[in-house]
Amino acid sequence: MPKLTHYIIFIFCTILIFFLYGKALGSIPFFILSFYLFYFAWSELYKRKKKTR
């Protein structure tokens, strides 16, 4: 993925944190961000494994 996509997702989650934190729902953006980071790490790891074969 391009770096711009990563920046947009982080900015989006940061904005969500600011808006939802006042309503005691601040953990939702962190939850979404954790899924995104897990997916990103998994895809990077899979690319490395595929290149070594």
C-alpha cells in the first residue's frame, strides 16, 4: 500500500479518537487501528516469506 493510505488511516483514527473520547467510546478507533496494523504486519510478513522461496 502506498504511504499516503497509511497516513490517511492514522489521521482518520486520530480524528475518531478526539470525537469519540468525549462520549466514552475512545477505544473503538484503537480497536480499528489494531486490526489495520495486524493486517499490515501480516501482509508484510507474507511478502517476505514469499520472496525467500
